[in-house]
Amino acid sequence: PGVGALPGARIVATDVDAERMGVLEGVFAGRDRVEVLPMARVEGMGGEADVVLVDVPCSNSGVLARRPEAKYRFGPRHLDSLERLQREVVGKAVKLVKDGGTLVYSTCSVEERENRVMAAWVCETFGLTLERDEQTLPGGEGETYRDGGYWAVLRKG
């Protein structure tokens, strides 16, 4: 859904990467409903958000057809590093969600460790409840091709 799907919501976009922040600023330029703010400002807003979407850095194992260079980074040490980073990002994101709010966790990975295992860790560590999740695998041909990935809807409180 577009930003019109939540007519009363305050929509804030951020990223820790300067290049991706520039992309967000370009995408949302002229859209009064979306504020693109630096991460430090967003972190200071703790516990106010109805919904937080966190698209974590991942192995890209669900998009290898489009990003074949990712296979050269893939391995146990890389996954260990990603897991630590994902936990750090999610820990910050959970603090932004108000009680009764929703955290949406997503990856472009097909690795169980980055997906359902991480969602279970989030629930156990922060007391969230998994409401729904979906794992997709890459497949199809031509215009019917789709990437692989994962998303989970987690409720706080």
C-alpha cells in the first residue's frame, strides 16, 4: 500500500547508510506526509510508532539472480556478522514501537537463520508476538520471476 493507506499516520523514513538516505530523500521529495530524518533523530522518538518496518541488511540469498556478486560474500562468518547486525538493528527498532504497535521485519534472504529463527529470537528477547509471516522462494521466468525473501508481522504488548 502507498502512503495513502494510513491517512492519519506520521510517516518517517531513515537509514544508517548515507547513500540510501539520499535515495530516500529523492523518493520522498515533495511528499508532505513522509519525513526523512537522520537515524539519531528517529532513535530519540522512542516508543511513539504504531508501525515500524525494518528491512535488515542480509545475505541477499533470495536475490542472487539479480545480485550474483552476493554469493562471493556468503559463508558462515558472514552470516555470523549479519546476525549480530540484524539483532542490533531490530533492538533499536523495537524501542520505537509503542505498546500495541507492530514491527514488520523483512529480508531478501531465504536463509532460515535470518528469517524465522530471527523472528523467534525477537519474540523471545523482546516479548513480541508473531502474528503472521511469509517466506517466498525465488522462481519463475521472464516477467513472472520473483525474488525470494521473508517478512514477519510482530506485535508489541
